Amino acid sequence: MVGGLPSFKIRPIAQQSRSSHLRTESGVIKWILIGVALLYLGIFLILPLACIFTTAFSKGIVAYTQAITEPDALAAIRLTLLTALIAVPLNVIFGIAASWAIAKFDFIGKNFLLTLIDLPLSVSPVISGLIFVLLFGAQGTFGPWLIEHGIKIIFAPPAIILATIFVTFPLVARELIPIMKAQGNDEEEAAITLGASGFKTFMLVTLPNIKWGLLYGVILCNARAMGEFGAVSVVSGHIRGLTNTLPLHIEILYNEYHFSAAFAAASLLALLAIVTLIAKSIIESGMHREIEATQITSGEKR
Amino acid sequence: MSIEVKNLTKIFGNFKAIDNINLKVETGELVALLGPSGSGKTTLLRIIAGLETADEGNILFSGEDARERKTKDRNVGFVFQHYALFRHMTVFDNIAFGLRVKPKKIRPSEDHIGRRVRELLKLVQLEWVEKRYPWQLSGGQRQRIALARALAVEPKVLLLDEPFGSLDAQVRKELRQWLRRFHDDLHITSLFVTHDQEEALEVADKIVVMNSGKIEQIGTPEEVYHKPASVFVLNFLGNVNLFHSRTEAATISSKAAKLYVRPHQLGVSRLPVDGNSVKVVLTFINPAGSSVKMDAKSSDGNVFQVEISQEEYKALKLIKNDEVFLTPKNITYSEYEI
Amino acid sequence: MFALNTKLKRRTLPGFRLSLGYTILYLSLIVLIPLSMLFIKASTLSFAQFWDIVSAPRTMAAYRLSFGTALISASINAVFGFLVAWVLARYSFPGKRIIDALVDFPFALPTAVAGIALTSIYSPNGWVGQYLAQIGIKAAYTPLGIVIALTFIGLPFVVRTIEPVLQDLDPEIEEAAACLGANRWLTFSKVIFPILLPSLLTGFTLSFARAVGEYGSVIFIAGNMPGKTEIAPLLIITKLEQYDYQGAAAIAVVMLLVSLLILIATNFLQWISAKRIGMS
């Protein structure tokens, strides 16, 4: 259902655009098109990026350091890290299990399952938070029982973590499924006929083959987990120092007109996004080499 | 180890991939499973390896029911059509894999593994590629490494799925002869799948011809070629010409019959030889090759393929559009309408 | 519901039951059960109550705003995203690799960060906002601001669905068209565009679906005036803050159903156009 998220471009080699005069526009049109595209990207991508860092440092480096080391900011960073530390591994385990079942076996209802897995991506972040309030909130299904037993989920870290898991749920699985599918079952079958157990086959054969995709899935899932705003905002209660993640901390600072402090905190997340993109770029080229090797290895007449 | 296939059936949805097959492969034999794609030969091979499970029937390894054993404990060497070499491992690690994944108690030492891998590399004549990765090898080399990897665990049975399927014609020919000699040296029970009749005829001790999930014939290459058990086998193992005729045999007199004759078993002459001779016009002559191949057409529109020796061709001084007579020298197969 | 397909059954590899079982369990716990709460909660309302909530003027205004701005921004992205994909797939120019990587930036950047950055750029004394103000255009705190934020958010979707198709396009198709005498424009409009149309539709829908539910990047730039610049997700939050769980669920159910309907409709359209050019 959701096919256009940034994921690996698995494409055959030797497709690098053959340059032929039949396939190119005249020089003027070409440069006009490039110009328009760059202008569009410049307005929508470069400008915000530049704005974040300029405003962050608008009051000097001292104010910047202060803004990101004050107690509330540190508490927000800690909670953000904790959330990612729980959400990412859980979604990695799920991603591996789901991709193994979906890519290596054929079963009835597979497409339906795939659609369900993608579901959280087409749900508004606000709704993603709302459903957990409906479950665990004071007037929610389990609300009274939770209050009775003194357990706090909503307006506390557990709900923040749950909402984050929901929002980032499909990200690892989506990276792994196409890669595992493309690699087929041959190598695993070979390992099994050579006497390897299922666990050894996975560890020694499957895992090394999906490592790039897994790594990217983890990085992407992590970036989204640390940056989630809408869903977390609904369930957090915005208690400073306790239930504020970094994005929520930014919101509060901004609404209180502490612009440079807000942008200082925002610059940390922007940096994370840039690192994610660089990692993606690097992983993608590693992946490309591997795909080329695969295509050669899997025989000429495949 | 002998392999016995008993009443085996495998159904995919409503398609019978294997339909009640019985087959016995004796210890040390080199057997070809020959058939067109979709005939069930690869499925049969995969069931023997334990890579698929049969719906009915069973497989006996030296008389013992194989269903008792998991795939990984079958001690079967399987060589995949596209080799399935582990792409992230060197050639050495690929061959050593089967030994390294053995349970700790029976796992040989690294020293021993190293010796064994080098032994195998020597056997497949590729000692110098030890440290390379699969993608750095040619197709033929990969094929041999895949074989060495399968042999590392000392399997009792070797199964090969289209072993030469993805190779160039030249490499294919070389590897075929190499596999034949290789089997003569090792004498391991081997079963290979192929759709190429020439390959089966040249390499195998015994050929199992399969069609639509059933076995059409089991026999030596000579038997299946010269004494086909069905029209399918006849057609699959080479070109054939069809004659509609009245049989001369007194016992089955005057019943319409179809006679099948291979191109090289047709005599060409300027004058009719006997009552079976058919008058034809030569429509095409290709003298390139060890024999001369010709197409001929009779007055009632039947087309025949004829193959004669270069000497005969020169002696007859044939040219295109010549009128000649074709006479069957030997009938490969005949069908009677009863 | 999930039985091994007997047609292509491959039971050789171990772990099918374990992995599928875990997948379904985790999916149910994290996604299906919580999401079904939405419908359970909404169903505690009578139809009349439900209708009152979702057809209230304030709700209708929020829906109109959310779907309308999403439609506009997805259309902008369809046009310019197509152009960007074309430029990235076909031409080489200095800095192309960096630009290509940067296309995913809106996906990697937390929405709140995007929100505050766009707001300060387009506010009346911001980098762009001050010039817009001079010619009498107010961007921030108006529907225009919402469109800008949603365009930013949806930018990667169209580019990333079209780019791979464009790259895999067989060069011989275009060469054949050119040899048959078609000029560049004819080749593009009659040959290339129809092939790209299914992925353009997909990209458009994805961008639209993402925009409809977007919250973080919009909330700062929107102004949030009830009936004027209040988006549907914000209305849900407002209802929640008033402890009106049923009202929130009712509004959410409508949003979810409309998004799903659009996704299904586009899948269908895409299927038809893919079938027409024999790519299904």
C-alpha cells in the first residue's frame, strides 16, 4: 500500500543510462529543467535546513551550549534515547520475524498481512496516539483498572514508548522483505543440505546477506523514533523533565518564544536526520556492490 | 547408497507435479532425469534431497525410510542450478561450511578442515581460487566449487539440478566429460536433472525420461534412443519422421500404422528400393557439419528430415530440388491402430 | 486466514510457524487491537450522535481544510516531484549525489523541527515571509502556510516512486519511438508518460495520505483558528483535552476511512492503468 517511502533502490546493473542523442533534450531545455528542479528543492529543503542552524547559533555558541545542557533539555534527551532504545530493538525483532515468514515462504493471505503491516504508515500520528489514550487513558478501556492498581501508562513514559513503537512499526520489516525476497531461498537450502541447523543457517547465511538492509532499517527506525512528535504529543501530557521528549521540548520552548533555544534543540534532531541520510547514502553504495556481486553469482541465465 | 522411490506423488494446488512414481537407483550409478520443463524432474530431485515433502509415497535410502530423517541429516550432496554459493564467503569458507556447522562433538579440527578443503580443491582442479569470492569466478569454476562444497561432507548421494544449465555451450561440453570421468573415479551414487537429451545420452549410465509427472521410460542411453517405449521418448530424444503406411507384416495385415524413423535411418536413392520407398523433392540441403542434413517434401505435402554421410552425399551428387526416393532402413518405433 | 499455500508450499526452511506466529501476535498487540479501539469507541455513539459530531460546522471546516490543503500540496508535489525525478534520473550535474540524498530529508527530519523552521521562514518577518508581506501575501498562519508545510512533508513520495521506474525504463523504447519519427515531446507524452502514470498516481496518493494526517509540521505554521485554520488532527487533540473521547474517536474514524478509501481507489486506478500497458 505504501510503496514510496525511501528504501533501497534495487535495480539491475548495466542500466546506467545509456547516453544517446535520441534520449536527451536540447541543452537549453535540459538546463531549464535542472534549474527549476534545483530551485524547488532549494526552497523546500535547503532553506529550512539553513534556517535551523542559523537560528540555533543566532545568540552565540555559549547560549547554544546552555540551551542543550540545561536540566529539562537533558531530561528530554534521556527520555528520547530511552524510547528509541526500547522501540528500535523490538521493531528489529519483529522485522526479522516478519520478513523471514513473508519472504521465505508462500502462504495464503500474505498480501493482506503486508497491507496490515504497512497500516501504521497511513494512520495520522494523532490517531496513533489517540488509540492508546482510548485503551489506557483515565476514561479508556483499561483506565479504571490501571488507576486502581496505581499503574501509570498515559502521561508517562510507557505510553510514549508504545506510541513510538506503533509509529515506527513497519520500518525495519519494509527494508528487509524486498531484500530477502530478491535473494531467494537457494543459499539457505544449500546450507541445510550441508547439515546446518535452522539457527546456524540464519546466523551464518541469511544475516550476512541482509546486513546492509538491516542496518539501514535500524538507522531509519531510530531517526523516526527519536523524532516522533504527533503521536507522542497526544499521550505524553507534556510534563517538563518527566514526560517530555526532545521534539516536545522543542515545542514548549518555541511556544514560549525561546526561539534560539528551540532551534538549538532542533539542530540536534536535524543533525540526526543528516547523519541518517549520509548513512543511507553509504549503505546504498555498499548494497549496490553486493547486488552486482549477487547478479554475477546467481548465474548468467537466471 | 541406493535410492528407491516408491509410489511418490506431489501435488501443487491442482497440478500433479509428480504422479505415482516408482524408481530405483543402484549404488554407484550415474542417472539422468531427463524431461521438458514442468515434467516434475526437479521436484523429484528436491523431494529426494528433502527440500520438498511428498504428498504420498516415500523414499528409501539403502532400504531405510528417508522421511525419518530431516533434510540436514540426510547426508545428501545437492548442487543447485544456480550454484547457491554463499556470496559473502570465500571459496575456502564455502567448501568448509558443511564441516564447520557439524555439532561440536563430531566437528573436525580446523587443521583437518583445511586439509580436506585443499584436497577437494585439488579434486576439482581449482587449487588457486581458495581465497577468492564466488563473484570473482567464471560460471564453470563456480559449478565445480559448488560440487566440491557438496562433496565436503562426504555425502552418500550426489544430486545435481541442471548442473550445466547456466553455462556457455563450450564450457558445458567440457564439464560434461569432466563429470563423467569424475564419477568414474569416485563412484558415488549420483542423480542429475537435465532437459538436454544430448547431455543425458553422453553422461549418464541410465536415463529416466519424465513427462507430466510420470516416468515414460527407464533405460540405458542406447535403449532409450534406439528402443523408445513411447512416442514422447522417441520425439524427445531426437528428430524423427512419421510414415503413414500399410504394414507389410502378414500377422497384422492391412491395418493402418504409423512408423517413426530417425533422420539417419532413411536411405536416399535415385530409384525406388522397395514398396516402402517414398518419392520426395529435396527442399533444403545443409552440408556443413559431420553429416549432411536435408529437408524433403513428398507430393502429398509431408515433410521429412534426412541425415546422410558426407560420402553418400558426394556419391549421389545431390542438389536442391532433386527428385529422390526415401526408404526407411530401420523403424525406431511403430504404432498400430487397433 | 494464514495457511501455507499448498500451491507453492516450501516447508524446507525451518521457522515458518515461529516467525509467522510472532509476526501476527506482535502485529495484533501493537497495531490491530489498539486500532480497533477507535471503532469500538465510536460505536458506543448512536448514529445521530455520531452524525452530529462529524457534521458540526467546526468539524466540517477542519475536514475541508485538511483534505483540501492535502490535495493541493499533493498536486504540487506530483508536478514538481515528477520534474525532480526526471532531472535526477536523466541528467548529470555537479552535486547531484548530495541533492539525491537530500530528497529524503523531509522523511528523516522530525516533523516538529520542520514545523518551527518553516514557520520562522514564512512568518511576516522571516527570510521569505518579509518579501511575501511586501507584496501583500500572508503565508504563515493561513491555509497557504499549511500547504507549504504539507508540500515539504510529501516531497519525497512522488520523487521516490517515479525515480526507479524512470531508471529502469528500457532505453530501446525511446530509441524506437525516435527512429519511428516521433519528436521528443511526442515520445514523452505518448510513450514515456503513460508508463510512468501508475507510479505517479501512487506517489500522489502516498503524498496525499501522509498530508491528510500530518500534525507536527503544520501545527506551528497553521495559526489554529477554529473554523479557519484548524486542521482535523488538531480538532481530535482539542476533543481529547476536553475528555471527549467519543468525539475524538468519531472524527478519527472518518479521517481513517476516507484515507483508506482514497488508497483503495488509487490502487484500483493504478491497477487499471498498469494493466492497460501490460505491466501488471
